[in-house]
Amino acid sequence: MAKTEPQDILFGKIALHNGFVTEEQLANALRVQHSSVSPRRLGEVLLEMGYISSEQLQLILRSQDMRLDTQDKRLKMRKRDVLFGAVAVRLGFASKGEINEAVRKQAQMREQGKEVSLGEILVESGVLTTSQVKTVLSYQRRSIMVCQGCNRRYNVVNPIPTRQTKCPECGSLLVEPEKLDSPKVDASIEEEIPPGTFSIGDYIILEEISRGGMGVVYKARKRGTNLIVALKMMLDEKESLKEEVARFENEAKAIATLNHPNIVSVSDLCCVEGKRFFCMEYIEGKTLASVIDEGGVSIKDALSIVRTVAEALDYAHSHKIFHRDIKPSNIMVEEKTGRIVLMDFGLAVRQEQTMRLTKTGFAVGTPLYMAPESAMGSNIREYDPRSDVYSLGCVLYELLTGRLPFVTDNPLELMVKKMNEEPPSPSVFNPLIPRAVEKIVLRCIARKKEERYPSARALADELALYQNKSWARHRRQDILMRIAKVGATIGLLTIIAYGVYITTTQFFTRLF
């Protein structure tokens, strides 16, 4: 019998684990595969035999790209390659699937007697540029540091050259290990950029705000003024892939066309000395994710927040721009004013765009908040306002209950649940949620697009209608309570007056 390829073994395991096929069906498919004259993939055979659907095939392939078969001894990685892959993913240069595919190629070349580094394979495959490899190696050398005193390992984030870093436990200096036997660390140290240490064009960098994906965001001050702004810059501008540059510019151009008080504004798009960046308003506050972690908000405030975001989304949709990554960490609450601001249009697309800005062909976003149709690798043109409404519905669900409708560590299992199961009613986790609010939430996160609100405006209007009815109801209750209090007071005074009258009458009767 022909030998089963490692990729097919992993494919079969995932299909079985998720209940897509039975052991008997898998065995039948393997027999057909092995009896074929020309080589065929197991997924192709299972699809042809009707054992799995095309959607299930796409989901398995997506999960397969994210996982390695740990039982396959050929795929054992050298420690430095483990760290290289982890750093590349952390910097947003490559996905886990791309790293795993490179590991498989490395194993095949090793079998042929060729010893090639993971970085070389990623460059040859077009995943990384030479400059990006140098950047990863720089982080790889500097990130993991060891304390000379207590031997604790630290992942030093954004280390500053020429600056000594001390162990927070014993105060001894941290040094780079001579030999990296394991990428595992005990804790992390986040370095800060000293204010005013470098500038970009007309902007003086004050500190780093966040880093991830393809960009880094800095807090900066415009030279000669007190204007504080946020600068988003590409991590590796000179050697970035054309798709990355296109996505970066797409974000700036998408936001620049929008002028809404609840959408972050862009004031400048520049390229200075090869550094590509755009300037946004700086929002002093916290993300909605932080608000949830700190205990959340009331039902009334949750509805107001989501209504505000829905109105901002409707404005973006009216300009034919979809966000595609609505989640609490992309919604800011301004500290002084309480203003709600929708951030990070990094995945935003115009209606006429296709999937040319993604390298994998799969839709992108955050699985926990992603609509079911976004996980099926379909053309981006099928994405419409109802997909953003789904994600916003998940945010509302989390604000009301403190959790999401579907939770699992495996992205594949998560999307399978979203596609095949009805979400639990939010009142299960928070009995105080009114029935009318529960209906709004469940309509937002309906599995089928046609069952959701047709637009963000429709959702905003529904929330406004409920809030107005709720206000009117509370107003009526307040008036009735006041009337009741007045009536009770009058009644009490009447009883007192009557008592005084009776007492006085009896007194004068006895007197005369």
C-alpha cells in the first residue's frame, strides 16, 4: 500500500477530531487515494466522495496551516528556528501557517541531506524579504536575555541599544545568552523609548503605543507646537511586500475619506527617508477591551456605546468602506469626554476591492468576532454591512454578559460552531438583560446574513427605539411614583387632619 503523506495524515486527524468524517469514511477515502494512478490529496478524495463539503475542506485546510503534526519526528525544529518563527509571527511578518509550511519544506530538504535555515526558506518562498530576516535575527538575538544574578530568562520587548537592562527580581544586569537551549522565558520586560530620542519628519517621537501586524504606533508631538498625535508606521518600509504597502496605504486612504466624530481622523500621509507613515488624532483613554476587563459597563451604557459605533459604521458603509475587524480593542473610550472612537481600519476594504490585498486567499479578521461567512475563503465582494453588524453584535454580547457567544482555543472549532450552532441566549449569563435587548443581540449574530439587521443604520435605529421606549417607560413610572407619593402624602395629611378634628370635637364636647 502506498505511503500516506504527513499532510494527509494531519488532514485526516483534523477531519476526524471535528466530526466531519467517521473512521470508516476516512479508511474508504484512503483506499481510493492509494488506488489512484496519479497522486491525489486526501481532501480532494473526501470531497469527491461526498464525505465533506467545500466549506469543511476550506476550514480544515485553514486549521492545517496553523498546526503541525507533533508526532512527525521529521518536523522537529532546532531551537533557534523555533524562536525565529515565533519572532517573525510576533512582528507580523508571517502567519503561523506560513511558518509551518516552511518547517515542512525544511524537513523535506533535511531528508535530502540539505541543511537550510528557516529564514532562507521563507525568503525563497517570498514570505519574508532579506531586510525582514535581518530584523527578525536582530530581535532574536536581543529579545531573550538572562539575568547574571538569578538566571531568570526575560523576553525584553523593544530593547534600546547601548542601554543596560536590569533584572526586576534581583537588580542584576541582563545579558544575551551564549547558547540558546530553549526559547522559553520566565517573564517579560517592556522597554520604553526615551522621549525625544528620534524624530520622523516634522514629528518628535515621545513613546511607543503599540506594535503588531505590519505597523507600529507612536505617540508624537509636532515640531514647534504642542500638538500631540499618533503616528502609524510600517515596521519594515523599504523592503515590505507590495501587498503590505498596499494594505497600509489602504488604511490611511480609507480613514482619510471619512469625517465622523466617532471615527479616528487622519491628517497626514507621508514617506520620509523611506519611512512610510500616517498621522492620526491621538486619543487619550482606554480601549473597550480594557473597560470589559475592569468590570464592564451597565446595560444602558452598553446599548449607548454600540449604538454610537453602529452610527459610525453606517457612515463608513455609506462611503462604501467596511471595517472587517470590529472588536473591543479597536474601540476607544476617550478619558476626558467619554467619546467613543472607532479605530484601526487596517483590514478595511472598499466595496469594489477583491482579495488582492491578502496573501492567503482567506478572509482576514479576528475569529472570535468574525462572521461565519468570513471564514470560508469566499471572495471579499460577498462581504457587506451585515458582516460588520455580526462583529458588532458580538461586542454587544460581550458587554452585556462579560463573555462571547462562542469560545474555544481552536479557530477551526470556533468557526464550525458559528456555522452550525445557534448562539446561547445572553440572558443565560445575565438574567437582568431585558427580553427586547436579547432579541436585538441574537438578530445581530444570526448565522444567516439575511436574518440579521440589513445595515448598521437599522441596528442603530432599533437601539434608539428601545432606548426611547425605555426612557418613556421609566418617565411614566417616575410620574406615577410621584403621583403615588403625593397621593400618599395627601392621604396621610387627611388622616392627621381628621384625627385632629375628632380629638378637638371630643375635647370641646366634654368641656361643655
